[in-house]
Amino acid sequence: MTYTQTLKAWDAINGTMGCCYAKVDGSVEEMFYVKDIEAVINKKKSEIRVLGYTGTKTKATGWTGTGTMNMYYCTSYFREMMVNYAKTGEDTYFDLYIENEDPSSEIGAQRIWLKRVNINNVDIGKLNVNNTELSETIEFTFDGVEILESFEEVEGE
């Protein structure tokens, strides 16, 4: 019988152990009202047809960065950005810092900078008699990313 390693349960990262900051025009906003945030890099690919092959091959030709933030509806920070754009046409780009650091894990921390983040939408006004806590989801794009610190290599047991 072959022995298979398994993940140490304590190395599964606790999603509540982290932080998020927005850096806008040199000032930093701690985003403690964020419930969850997810940023994704998607490759753009072209389909390539070649002689002697009946299938279609693909070639990476670029990428796009997209994301969502689900947060408690308790800040006007992003609404003010969008209203400024609506009134003046001046758009706001900023950087987002996302940190995972679970002190009970042995794999350390991961720290990511998303560069030139731009919001797509905001809830400009909101009421709901069925919710005791209002929340909103903001979609965004980004066009740069930097890994400031990576998780250490996972070791099984």
C-alpha cells in the first residue's frame, strides 16, 4: 500500500484572518468593512488552426484582471468616486492591497498588490426591510499585479 500525504488541517487558511487596503492618490483607506474580495486573472487566447491537425490549438495573447468586493453598506467611499466620475468625467484608479495571514497556519502569509483598480459599479442608494445588515457587491478591473510575499511551500503529513 502506498502512503499518501495529506494537508495539515491547520494550514487551511482561515478566510477571516487578513486585511484589505485601498491606496488612492497617496492616502490609504483600511477596508475593514469588506466581507469578501476576489481578484482573478483571465488569459485571453486566440484559436490557431494548423495544417495536419483536425483540432484547434490556442495561444495566449493577453490577460484581463477582474474582481468583486462584497462589503457592508456602511461607507460612501466608492459612491463618491462614482459620483465624481458622473459629474466630471474624471475617473479614479487606485491600488488594492490584499493580505492573507492566518497565525495558526505554518505556511506564512501572502500579500498581493492589485494595480490600477477601477470600479465598474456601485449601489448608489439602497434600502431593504428584510435585511438587518445591508451589503453591496462592487465589481472592478485591474491592469497590474504584484505578489509582495508568497505562502511558503505546503508540507503534508
